[in-house]
Amino acid sequence: MSVYGEGISGKGYESDERAYQLECINPDGCNTFSIQLSCSPEYPAVNPAFVVSNWDKTELVLSINGEKVSDKNLFRYGLTNTANGSNLILWINEEFDKPVKIEVLGK
């Protein structure tokens, strides 16, 4: 996983949670970020999930490979409250067998 954007850091895959972990280092600057997954037929990403700690937005717009995802059956997201703020949990109902770019725009 490669992560791009201001104020965000990738922490890798957490097998116990079955999710990729990210952290907003600066929540004010963590409005937009992208994730590049190096998927292949041998190593696909099946229904990938992402946990973004210190997320302070309530809504998001998701794009996959440059195309806005408007079908709400293709992804789900929610917020969990923690002692330090809130975390975004994002789940994508898709199987990727080639490299994919996932873009998140917080609102």
C-alpha cells in the first residue's frame, strides 16, 4: 500500500482487523488522500477495508481509478468514536486483481 496526500500516513495492513491502517497526522490537512494497492491475479485485494484514525469529517466522496463511485452498494463507511477523536472505517465491495488507485475526499 502506498498513501499520498498531505497530513496522512500509511501504517500497513493489520491482519487482526483485516484492514489497512492509516492515520491523519494533521486532521485539518487530511481532507483528500489516495491509496495505491499493488494487486495482481496472484495477490488480489478482496473487499478491502481501511481504518483512518483521527478522521474528523462526517462524509466522503470515493473514486476508484479516477471514477467517482456513486453506487452505495459498492462501498460502506462509518465513524467510530475513540478517546482521541474518531476513526473512519471504509469498506469496498470489490475484488481487485490489478493495481488500483482509491481516492477519498472528506467533506
